[in-house]
Amino acid sequence: MSPVREYYNPIITNLLREHDSLPQENVAERKNFQRRILFLMTTIKMEELENSYI
């Protein structure tokens, strides 16, 4: 696993747990968690891509 994944995976896992613990009715809060998770996943991919050119 890449170092960037090792750094961000625990954060993403915690966000997923928080997201899953929210009731379905909290749509806005759940979407906020989804956006944060997607942002971190995109950050990981960009870092890995960037590091592949070094």
C-alpha cells in the first residue's frame, strides 16, 4: 500500500463509520460526509499519479 493510502485510509474509514451511523433522514449531513470521502479518495489518486512520474 502506498504511503499516502496508509495515511488517509484510517481517516476515510472513520468518516465512513460516522456516515453509516447517521439516520437515513439526515440527507444533508450524509452528503457532506460523502463529499469529504470522495475528496480524500481523489487526493489519494492524485498523489499516487503524481508520485508515479517521479
